[in-house]
Amino acid sequence: MLLECNLARVRADSVAEALGMSGTTLRRRLRQDQTNYQFLLDRVRQYRCERSLRERWRPGKCLADELGYLEVNSFYRAFQRWTGLTYSEYKERYGN
């Protein structure tokens, strides 16, 4: 579900509702699996970012919007956490 939806608009409660459960039940089930919604959202953002960059290079602002970040700097921090490189360093190394 998270792989295909608009990440700027999706919230844990709407995911829970789509799955036919309450937000509390979703949080409890995720906790039973030693994870949480924010962790899953971060992994989906990383996956979609990598997939997008394999297709073509985009400015950080465009990717940040696509991945549901309200601030570009939050995207840049997450990107560096995912890759170990700044967005500029990544572009120099792997950009098309």
C-alpha cells in the first residue's frame, strides 16, 4: 500500500482503516513485529527514492515532494542517513 500511495497524504490511521482495523490495532501489531509505522514509511521512502534515481536524476526538491517530505532539508538528512553520502556527493558518483 505504501509503495503506491501519495506519501505526502498517507497517515497511519488511513492505512489502518484501509486494512480494516483501528489505528491502535495497527500500532499494536507493528509493535509485535518489533517495528512501527514511521520505520516502515522511512524504508518505503528510501526504496522509492532509489527506484526513482535509477530511472533518471532529479533535483532534491522534486524528490522530496514526491516522497512526502514537507521540508527539503529533512529529505537531504534522510538521504544521507540512507546512503552515507550527501545528495551532491551521490550525484557526482552515480548521477546520469
